[in-house]
Amino acid sequence: MKINYIKEEKNEIELELDNTTIAEILRAYLIQDEDVEFAAWRKEHPTKNPILKIKTSGKTAKKALNDAIEKIEKELDKIESDFKKAVK
């Protein structure tokens, strides 16, 4: 997956992702964090990649992004484990 940082400040990040689904999953997890004031993605044109914008207070935007990724990884591990149990 390709990620391009457009803007990177302490409490604000904008990054271009190559996948709309990943942008939406990250947004959904980011907005669950009480330190995230704003998380949304936009697509300026159907041929362009989505841009995810994150604004935070209380923790850095990069920390909020890393926290969201860790939560996603944990949930995926649980789903994988549950699936393996179900097919045995």
C-alpha cells in the first residue's frame, strides 16, 4: 500500500492513500478516539486517490493514527483466530 504524506504537523496530518476502503476503515477507527477532533477523507476526482485528514488534541495526530492501526490489527487477529476455530 502506498502512503504519501501531504501535510504532517503535530496535531494535523493529511495523507494520500491508494485505497478508499483503507481510508474509510482508518476514519471509522480514528473517530472512536476521544483525542481525535476530526477524521475524514475526500476524493477530489474519481481518478485521484483519497486524502485522509486527521486533527487531534491531547495527543499527536501520528500517535492517533498509530493507535487506530493497532486497534485494527488486534481486531483482524481476533477475526482470524475465530475463523480458524470455526473451520476446525
